Amino acid sequence: MQTIDSVRYEKLIHLQSMGIAPFGSRYETTHSSKEVIEGFCEGNEIEVSIAGRVVSLREHGKSAFANLKDRDGKIQVYIRRDAANEDNFAVFCGLELGDFIGVKGKTFKTKTGEGTVLVEKFTFLSKSLRPMPKEWYGLKDIETRYRQRYVDLIVNDEVKETFITRSKVIRMIREFLDKKDFLEVETPMMQSMVGGATAKPFITHHNSLSMDLYLRIAPELYLKRLIVGGLERVYELNRNFRNEGISTRHNPEFTMLEVYQAYADYEDMMRLTEELVVHLCQNIKGSLQIEYQGQMLDFTPPWRRLTVYEAIENALGVKISGMQDIEVIASKQGRSVKELLDDVLDHKIEKELVQPTFVTNFPTVLSPLAKSMPDNQELTERFEFYISSQEIGNAYSELNDPIDQRKRFVEQDPDHVDEDFIRALEYGMPPCGGLGIGIDRLIMMLTDSASIRDVILFPQLKKEVM
């Protein structure tokens, strides 16, 4: 295990011997660095109280300069030996990169025109006991960046901007849906039955109830219970957990947006998806043409539409007129229809879908919760949408027939039928459209991030060997 820096620890002891608290208490600021800089633009010289982390320090005999970094940026501070007593000047010059201080003083401009605060008084707020990576030239090791996100945020400003953008996107999604009269709700994260998606769950145990529970893989079945209950437009920005692989597109814990609207169908969800993503592109990027990992993406509606059968024809080079053709191909390959479809969708079709594309009319065998098409029971009113060869979202006209739903649950897994959900449907659920969007993947697009780990503050990693 790494230990704290011995030189810094000795300085900590020295500060304490001088009666200086190296880990200070509350400090009241009057301005941020940005506000001080803006004050200079207005030609004002004012008294300020600021605080931040020391990111540079240089001594010039009888004076010293330091740059303090706060949430808005950096500001230069300046101290003179003749304006401070010897001890205070020595303490200031003994600061190390990473230390936090508070400064009170009057603003002025240097000969080079840089806005600066003349230090009249400074307060030690927190002693840094570990050196910053490469003296602020950056933190490049990807494993260290993910594991020590706190350091990554300190030294890489673009990382901080990514997560500021993430927060803006989530706030905009809420505002967008709220204006359309959707109600934000919360549903259980620990569930007695797994449902809403096909995935391997994390299992936990509740001692008082003496029962196993599952971290949710999706909130869908609970949200549709709310539609039954009369909450006609609901959404949830939810955390889901799936005990599966980790990759540049997958993290065991991730964020989804799920939206349900009574009296709507998958066509309404398609329009809602386009409108929402276009809204985000315009407000975050200022354009509907954005660059992602060297590719130019055009989000101008209407987006391309492609049926699953058309996508399979393009991928396999064979004519598909119905499920019987897919069954023949699967049989020849010694696979089930579901295995074949999953493979073709995930490994052949997906990589060809660079521009925003809706893939529609999924086979019923892949869609146990979606309503079948009126004229073809083999297919459902469902779509997935893709951007830059990644599935971003999934939606369908929700199955509201309790008899058909029970049949499909039994076919999927006869030992795990959610009887309460069936009971809810038996009370009657109106026609309904449902939509799920992977927030992390969407934010990858909006921040030009190559990996899902780049947009999750603390992605899951192997246990660190200390």
C-alpha cells in the first residue's frame, strides 16, 4: 500500500508546531475565480475573499505568486514580504501543490494585465499529503483515472466538463418531460422478482424478512403498474444493475430513462425519442450535426427506419419473408431462432447502423412484453434505435392483454411468472407506449467519449491490490 509523502507529512507537523491548523474549518467566500475575473472586465478593483487549491507557486525573493483553482477556474494571488510578517510569508512560500487556502485581499492587475488578488490575509484550509500527478501535467493512466476519479477531476479539466454536461443533460431531460406533463416517480430498486428485461441479476438477502431480493434489472413492470393505477404519464431516471460483462459499452450499474404514456403506441414513442434527442443536441452541442469518435452524425429528423426483416436481409444477404425463413436458417446452423436473432442483431446489424436509425417490428419471440402487430402475430410493435453502431434505446406498444402476457411469461420461464403484475393487468391497463433510453450511452455521444467508463464517475473495476 502506498503511504503519504514523508516531506509533506513533516510540513504538516511543522504547521501544527506553529499553532496553524492544517485542516481548517468553514471559510466564507465572497467571490469565485470567475466572478473576480469578470469584475476586472468591468474595470473594478474590489475586496474579495476567495478559496481554492494551490495549482502553481513561484517565489521571487520578497514576493510570491500562486494560482488557486476553484470550481469555476483559476485566479492568481500575490503576496509581499513587507505586507505580511515573516512567519506568514514563510508559510505561504512553503505551500505545496494541492494545498487548499483561503485568501482575503484587494484585486489589481499586474504589469502584464493579469487579474490578481493582493493577499492581505490567508488561511490554511487543508494540507495535501500526496503530490499531484506529474506536477499538474496531466493524469494519463486510464486505470488510475477511473479508480482515482477524484484525482482525474483535479488534473483533467475536460473530465470535469464531461460530468458537468452529464448533469445538464439529465436536468434537460427532466425539464423536457415535465413540460409534456409527465410525472417523475420512483420504483423499488430491490425486488422480490426479476422482470422487465432479460439479464442476470445481483442477489441480496433481507434478514428481517428472511428472503432473497434482487437488485432491479429494469423498472418496467412497476412503472406499468402505475399506468394501471391511473398515473397516465410517468417516467423514471433509474439505476439498474446487471450481473454481466464489463466493456466500453457495459457497466454493471448504469442509468436508464424509462417513459410510459397511456393511450399511446410505439409510433408516439418514436416521435418522442426524436424530439428529445434533437432537443438535447441543439441545447448541448448547438447543432444537429455532431462529431463522435471521428464520425459525423446527423440527427436531423426524420431518422432512418428499417424493419428487422430488412436489417437481416442486408446483413445475411438472403430474402426474409417471415419467421419460417429465419427458422430454416437457424436450423441449418444448429441454433435456436432466438440465438440466431440475438447474434445477427448484436454482431452484424448493429455495426452497420452509424447514423440515427430506428429498427422496427421485432419478432415476438424476442419481445415478451410488447404488443403483437394486428396483422402479424409473429411480429411486435417494437423498435430499438441505434447511433454510431450502438443500441441507445428500446420501445414498444405495451402488451396489455393479461391472458397473452401470462402465456408469454410461461413460455419464457414457467417457474418465474410475476403473478402480481398479471393481476394488475387483469384490473385493466389502457393502451400504452413505453420507452427506455440508455443515459450513459447517450451522454457518450454528446461528450464524444469512447467508453461508458468515461461518463460514469465511479465505474466498476476489479478490486485494487493495495
